[in-house]
Amino acid sequence: MKQQHLRIATHRSPLALKYASKVAAEIQNIHPHMSTELVQVLTRGDTYYFEPLPELGGKSLYTSEVDAALLDGRADIAAHVIEETARSAKDWPRGWLCAKSQQEGEEGLYFITELRKIPELLFSPSRNRP
């Protein structure tokens, strides 16, 4: 099978990087032919680190720029972490993954729910990848 390279966009916080690294390891475990790269994205939330989130725009301060990396082609998927304490869940940290829609003329994102399907979702011959 041909070697494939997957770019994973993530926020630069230690927790987000931990989650994205966990996702990358799981993907490489399932798909040994796939290499991964973390694309660390600087977000508006980094600038206003000590300000209350609700007053500045909420969680989107950390997600908007990461999703933009998908839409402009810098990354193939985005890994978003759900902030929780380590004792709250055995699979900590947890989060969600999304990718750019492949529908022609559509600029939306969709959730990735099965890591096994990543090659067919992202690397099919119809995929226009920069």
C-alpha cells in the first residue's frame, strides 16, 4: 500500500497537543502505512489567555483558526480537545475530529467518527489535496 501522510491541525495548548498526539498514535496503529504530522495553530485564545472566555467569544477562540487550517488546505483533519481533568475519564484527554467536506461547492466540515475510515475519506482519488 502507498505511504500516505496525514496533517492534523491542533491548538498549541499542552492538553490539545496531548490529545492530538494520542489521535496520531491511534491512527498510526490502525494504519501503519500512514505517517502523521501535527500542524500547531496559533489561535486568538492564545492572545487572551488570562481573559474570561465568555466575554471574548467562548470556546471558538480556540477552534476557529484550527478549523480554518482545514478549509485553507494546511491540514487534513482537525483535533479539538474537550477540557477535562485526568480523573474524569479513563480515555482522557478526549475530543473530536473533523475534516473538510468533499462535496463540490460545499465549504463545511464534518465529524470523523471512525479512524479506520480515514484513508477512504481523505485519500480517495477524487480528493483535491494541495
